Amino acid sequence: MDLQKIEAFRDEIRLNTLKELYHLGFGHYGGSLSIVEVLAVLYGEVMKINPQNPKWEERDYFILSKGHGGPGLYATLAAKGYFPEKDLYTLNQNGTTLPSHPDKNLTPGVDMTTGSLGQGISAAVGVALSHKLSNKDNYTYCIVGDGELNEGQCWEAAQFAAHHKLNHLFVFIDDNKKQLDGLTKDIIDPLDFVEKFKAFGFYTLRVDGRSVEQIYHAIEEGKGQTDKPIAIILDTVKGQGVPYLEEKADNHHIRPSEEDEAAIKRAIAELESKLGKVVSV
């Protein structure tokens, strides 16, 4: 892995996520930013993809079960050349190809329509099973939210995946400790995700979700499995990579105040400077 290259890609994804949400005027900052590192590793180093042919049959599949993180995914797809970066500024507007939650019928590079929480992991399991039955080597990667795992459907899917020994399925849990209404431990205590996924038959690892290096090596370790699906618990923070947003209490969906706007603009300027770009917000 070229660590410097992936970290630069991470910064570009975070920058464009901030810019598209700032331009829109509101949105899911917290959960979009907390998945930037794993998106950078998947799309920058790991996944077999072809942006010029998004429907390439030999590609690896990606499913964002926590569909409200769509702005992070769109920023990634734009950076990889699936569509022009200027399209990011149409996010969630009339006539856009970038709705608030991913839609495979609208957005190049989106493999599954998601947003109804709990359902994306089931879709990912179905995709992985279809590949196995067809004797294909495609990998399926899925990100679920920690709050999303309140849904019983997620655990039905996990049990099914383990039963069918879907070793080409990776499930990443964005353990950012918050959901829409507050802390996950206060709403429904998730207990220990590592022990839970192990109990459901997964090969399970927990890594620092801020570290692209740890995420990459966890994926490489997971690929050594021959008879188990893989769960990688990402220890993340909502609003990740922007200290002001990390510390903001209500950071799931933000309609910025003047103070918020100033902090977001500072974060954009810092990333632009780091990447050698011109501030354009």
C-alpha cells in the first residue's frame, strides 16, 4: 500500500464531502465523515473497479447500508472519475443524479439503492451469495452503522452469511458511538460488537477507524479466510477528521449556524491548502 497516496485520497474525499454539504446548506455531516478512511482504502487501494465501465461484471461490489452517508460515497466516486466533481454541487437538488441516499438507477458507481436502515446488509449478503453460486471471485464490501445494528434484519443477514460461508463478504461497522437521537449506548446498548459478530459466525477484527493503514491490513488479513464472512469494527468518531464537528453534540444532521459555517469553512481551507488546491467555497 502506498500510504502517502491513500492519505492524500482520504483528504480529497473529506474535502469534497465538506464542500458538497456546505454548498447544499445542510446534511449528514457526522456519518459521512466517519466513513472517509474506509472509503479511501476500498476505492483507493483494495477494490477491483473500472470507473469507465461501472457495470463491469468482474468488479467488486460496494453497498453503503447506512445510506445517509451518501455524500461521502459521492465524493469518493467523483474523485475516482465516475462522474465530474462539479456534479457534487447538485446534491439532493431537483433533477440531480445524487439524491440524499444512494440510488443505483441514478448514480454511476452505485451498486445498490440504500437508505432504509437494516436492508443494505441483506442486499450485500444476497450479492455475495450470488457470486459464490456462480463460482465468481468478486468481493462484496458493505458498511453498516452502529445504530443501524438495532435492526433485527441485520442479524438475520449475518447469521445467513455465516451459514453459507460467504468468505468474500466484508462487513464494516462504523462504530462512531452515535445515532440520530443520541449515544448508541443510551438508546440500545450495543454491547461488544466483536463478540457479537464472532458469535454469529464471522471472522472479526476491531481497528482504529482513523487509520487507513490499520484498515488496509485488516482487509488483507480477512482475505485469508476460507469459510467465514469478515466483520471489521471501525472505531470511529462522528464528524471524523474535523475537530470542531467531532466535538459538536448534535452532529448527525447539521443545518449550520454562523459559528458552524465558519468552522466548516476553516476546515475546507485547511484541506485545500494541504492538497495544494484553491479555496472555492
